Amino acid sequence: MDNGLSLSVRDLTVAGDRGRSILSLDRLVLEPGVALGVQGPSGAGKSTLIFALAGLAASATGSVRWGETDLLSLSARRTAAFRARNIGLIFQDFLLFDELGAEDNASVQSLFAPRGRRPGLREQAGAMLDRLKVPKASRTVASYSGGERQRVSVARALAHEPAIVLADEPTASLHRAAADALTDDLLADVRARGRTLIVASHDERLLSRMDRRLHLADGTVREAA
């Protein structure tokens, strides 16, 4: 899919274990293809927002509408199917299978795809690794550097050509040069294909390159630009 999806959030609330609200967002509208940075101190609700936008916050109420689809109105199965088709997720701690190589990690979604789509997904994963200059040597990702591991996770997120890319602190584990290189790679792909990108981060250099910013504090929006 080469175009982003519009996002419309209304009255989004996510509750914690004891029922206390840990995120409250009255309204957010994002046009397709826009890059949004979400900033704020630790515990402000940034990661919670990323998870809610992916349909992964079980206690979320309100409306999270991507295009014509309201994730919070779907069953768990249909939400998972929407996420598999349309969303690429990038995590701070990579969440790779250390015993597998780069190509197997990047193409892991092919294991859950219909049989006819599997070769194409593996091919796309390999092409994405090449584009991100990730070595595909016959060794496991456990031996890769932090920057290489994060680029593998980016390739995994983008291999199925999602309309939406959601990233939670993607540069936090990287040194400055690796963080800047990853930002360059991620934005180049997003801009070229018109994907909608939302990044939660403390990284000012990354945030400064977003089209818009949202500032969270204590689970609520303090300012938006």
C-alpha cells in the first residue's frame, strides 16, 4: 500500500490497572502522509498512545479511526487483521528473534500470511534490508550492533508496505550517528511512499524533522503544532 491513511481520534481514554486514566486525548486529526512526533517526559503517555493507535491497548475507549475503520469498534480478530495489513510497528527494544538471521526476522510476517503471499513478502523484506544496508550474512541478529538490529526491525515493519508506521522511541538505544542514519532511512521511505508516520520520542533531532508535534504530559495533550 503506497498511501497513508487519515487518522481521526475522538474522546480516547486508556485506563491503567486500577482504573485510573493514563491517557486522555479529546481530538486528533492527521491527514494521510503526515509525520507526527509525540514528545513529553517519561510516563507522559507516549507509548500508551502508540499502542492505542495500533489497537493494542485493551482498556482503550473512544474512537480511533484510520480511514473508514474505527479500530476500537472491531473484534480482537478483525483488529489484528487490520494491523497486519496496514500498520508497521517499530519498538525501542527491537523485539527480534535473536536465534534468527536478518532476513528471517524481517520477513517474519510471511509466516502468518496466506501461502500465496509468502514469497512476495520475503522478497520485499530482503529488498528492504538491502535498501537499509543491513548485512544478510549467515549469522544471527544476536551478533549485530544496536544500529543494525534497529534497521532490521524497521525492515520488518516496512516489508509488507503498510500505510501506517508507528514507532516507539526508535532511536533511544542508538548512538547519535546511528540514530541520525535510522531517521534518514525511515523518513526517506515514508516520504517516498506517502506513509503516515507517528513517532513517540525524546530525541529532539528526530522530532525536529517531523511535520507536526504533539506534546503530552500526565497523559493529556498540553500543546500541539
